[in-house]
Amino acid sequence: MNNKIRNFIYGRYGIDDLYKLLLIICFILLVINMFLNNNIIRIIELLLIFIILYRSLSKNISRRKKENDKYLNIKNRIIKSFNYNKKKYEERNTHMYKKCPNCKQKIRLPLKKGKHTVKCPNCSYKFEVKCRKDEKIKVEIVK
Ligand SMILES: [Zn+2]
């Protein structure tokens, strides 16, 4: 019996981050549907469970890895964008954020009253920036 299970599991993909996300979504839908009792949500739940089982028992490991990498890429981009906007908001009284018109590099500039010429630290392109507050000007690349 134990050998049968071991043989069945051997070479299968298993659990990854996308698996966990789908499981969380499925659980949330399950809780929501306890109150709504909606058939469309029930179908989505079943579909998610099917995808979860299919992915974790799949023997096409490279393909499942690619799916998971895509998901992690999107997740990282969202987290990065969130952190960037959070920082931008927290520093709204001391710094401003501009994009280099040439290479689209995000640049962090302290607020300094007046018009200034900024040299992009990434591509050395020079462009004009208008500020409304007084402070020393210093150019920084934002990653
Ligand atoms: Zn640039």
C-alpha cells in the first residue's frame, strides 16, 4: 500500500507558490459561498480544485515551474510597485519622483524651488525639472 502511494507521488510536481495562492482563493470563495450559495462560484471552486490537483500531480515539471515563475514575476512586480508608491507618498513633502524622458529610469529628487536641469545618472541625458520647495538638489536612481 505504502509503495503504491510512493510510486504514484514519485516524479510529480507537488506544491509551489501558485498552488498556495489558488488554495487561498479557493478557501476564500468557499467561505463567501457559505453565505451566497451561488452556483457560479461553486463551479469556479470546482475548477480551481481541479487546477490545483492537476498541477500538483502533473509530471510536466518544467511547464509547471514556468507557470509558477510567471506568477512570482507578477507578484514581485505588484509588491515593487506598491513599495515604490508607498515611499513616494511618505516622502511627498521632501522628495519628488521623475522619469527620465530618455531611458524611463525612475529618479528621486529632493524638492528645490525653481527650474532645474537634471542629469540622468543612468544615461546622462539632461532634462528640465520644476520644483516648488527649497532644498539641496541631489539625483538618485530609484530601483
Ligand atoms: Zn536616463
